[in-house]
Amino acid sequence: MSLLLTASLVFKGLAILLLGRTAWIDFSTQRITNRDVLLLLCLGLGALQFQSLQAHSWLEMGISTFGGLALFLALFPFWLLHKIGAGDVKLMSVAPLLIGGSNLFVFAVLLLVFAIGTTALVKNPFLMPVGMFRHYVQHMDRKGVVPFGVPISAAAICTLALQMYHAIVVASSSGILEQLN
């Protein structure tokens, strides 16, 4: 495995850990901090940089940047109307830079699945475990909001995990083929 691929995988692994933390904090406090979003942005840009250097192409970086900007511009009016939180808008805008432009379709499908699951839990909170149910109901009584950062983070985590798995499989299979020759 090349050093660039290894560095990219490390950045993606750190991003997965930070996304998990972000999802938990959003679920429990309804907050997505700017610090977490900026760290995710830096990790995503770093991983994309390593991938671009390895592939000798900046197309992935351009597509990701365009996707992030498009999502920010599309979701910003919903924040102005108080339909979505500012942290959710920022996290969603960073997601394309984190996962890469070529994986936006996978991310969108996973986001749809996790958003439907979140909606089902909001409509039927009895599906949750007892402790989580009590915490969630108390919080919903106080705030009346839905933690949309949780499905965003879950979709990004799954997309990153699939990317990492694919990169490791390709790297190991090409290494095996090189050893056979």
C-alpha cells in the first residue's frame, strides 16, 4: 500500500470517529459545533488531497467542492426559515468534501434510508430502547426538534467505510498480483 493511500485511510478513519461523536452530541444536545464541522472539513480535504495526488487528477476535488457549495446554497434558505438547523446545513455542506464527489450517489441513498429510519423513530419512539426513549422524549418535550445530524453522520460513516473497504481490497489485490509476477 502506498503512503498516500495509507494517509488517506487514516484521515477517513479519524473522520469516522469524529462523525460518530458528532452524531451522538447532536442526538443528545441538538448541537453540531463549528469545531467539529471544521475538523471534518480539514480531514475531508486532506483525504481528497492525498487521493488527488495519487490519481494525478483534481477532478474529484472539483466535483466535491461544487457539491458542497451547491448543498450549502440549497439548504441555506431552509435555515433562514428555521426548518433546519445551521449545524445540519454546515455538516451537509461538508459531507461531499468528506466522502468525495464520486460517492455522492451512495451517500444520497444511505441518507435517504437513515432519514426514513429517523422519521420512523420520531413518529414511533416506542421502537427505541427504554433509556434512550426516556432521554429522547424528555428532550423532545423541551425542544421539539429532530436531530438531522444523526442520519447525515450515519450515511457519511457508511459511505466512508465502504470507500475504505474498497481501497483496501483493491490495494491488497494489486499487491498480490504484483507479487505473483
